[in-house]
Amino acid sequence: MSSWWNSCEVISALSLCARWLVAILGVAVLVLASRQSRLQKEQERIIREGLETQVRDAKRQAEVSLEKAKPRSVSTEQRKSFLSEAASIAKGVVTMIPPMGDSECSQYAQQLGQMLLDAGYEVRPGGMMTFGGIPVGLVLTVRNDETFPAYAKPLLESLKKAGIPIKVGNNWLQEKGVLGIVVGARE
């Protein structure tokens, strides 16, 4: 054993092999460290993009929630459109029927009622008890045992053309011979 340990050629060869091994390991460490750094950056980018997407979605959802929380109102465009459409149609009596105790529905009913007044309708205030829950949306109503008067269809079409969605239904508490507009909760 001592013969090779004492041999200059063997030690020189071993030293050369060790230097090459260190050089190869050094390069391997550099390559692996570089790869690890790129993988970490890629992982951080993916996490950041995921968080940015979550933040964007949360903002969008918050905007939708805020929009839904705003009270309904008749826009200037809807008002102009309705008044233009209703200018040449037959008019009659309409009772505005918001659920009692619902301020958003009452406020919207007042706006709609004022618009109908300005168009030439006779508008009467009304209200309804919500025993079975608050209805949803706007509903043009007559008594269960009556048919709609002639001015109902033009009114319905004028509201729809103005971008105010409204359905048709019956109301057994409705005043005889009078149209009602039930102003239910927002859809």
C-alpha cells in the first residue's frame, strides 16, 4: 500500500482525478442551483398568477354584489323611452303595490308611479302584506276574476321597450277594474 502512496505518478494522477471530480461537481452544483432557482421563480410566478386571478375574481364578485345591493331606479334613458312610447297610447288607472315595510320596493314604486303620472296615467298608491313572502320583480296584475283592460297591453309593451322587465299575473286583492303593478324584490 505504501508503494502507490509514495509514488509521485500515482498521487499526481489521483490529484488530477480529484480536481476533475471537484470541477465536475462544481459545475453540477452550479447547474442544479440555477435549475432550482428557475423552478422556484416559476413556482412563485404560478402562485402569484393564481393569487392575482383570485383577487380579480373577488373584485368582480364584490362589484356584482355592490351592484345588486344598490336600490333599483328608473334611469333617465328608461324614463325618456317610456314617455316617448306611452305618448300615443290609451291610459287608465294603475295602482302601485309595493310590499309594506320594504323601503327599496317602495322607493322604486314611487319612481315608477311618478313616471306613469308624467305619461298621463292615473296612479294610486297601494301596498301589500307579505304573508307568503315578498314577490320578485315587477308584475302587472288584475283581479283573478277579471280580464286585462285595453290599456294593459300597450302599457306592458311600453315598459318592456323602455328596458323595464315586467311579468303578468293576477292579484285576488286587486281593486276591481284597475291595473296594479306589484313592485316585488329585485331579481
